[in-house]
Amino acid sequence: MYVIRVHLETPSGRPPREPVAAPAVRHGLEHGLRGPARLSHARIRSTAGALDAVVFVAAGTLLEAEDGLRAACGELTGADGPLSGWRLLHCEADSWLALGLHELPTPN
């Protein structure tokens, strides 16, 4: 299992729209991943102009997991996808997250 961080944004100059629902993004990622890689779990946060996700992908190798997730994001941002016109800015493994070394936010 590999932990991959994803960041997408709307193109600059494009008017913001309603945030895309996390279930729609998860559904798109599940269907966009090609076997043998598969989505195990995803934490998704979406705003009107950006989407951040931490995705757990079960795959044989890290390269297979990253490539599969990049392709799935390509389908999400394609002409018929729920994030049509968005740009994928980051899609790669995050070793700090995998090791649990990121600090958790403190409650206010």
C-alpha cells in the first residue's frame, strides 16, 4: 500500500464554482485506477478552487501506484470528468505521511 498526495487546482482566471463532492472524486478515482492497482482509502478536501487528497493505493510498486493515480486524475480532469479543466499539480508518494511524521492540526 502506498500513500500518495494529490493536489489539483482550477486554472487561474477561471471563476470559482461549487466545491466538488468528495464521493464523486472518490468514485472517479476508483473507476480511473486500472488493475492491478486499486484504491484502498482516500481523504479528500475540496474548495471552489482547489482539491487536496491523501490517497492510499494498493499496487505492486510505487511507480505503478503513482502512474495509475495520475491516469485516474487525468480522467477526472478530462473533458467529461467532474473536474473538467482543472490542473493536476502534484501526484506523488509522501514518505512523511506514510511514516506518520506530519503533525496533526491542533484543535482551536
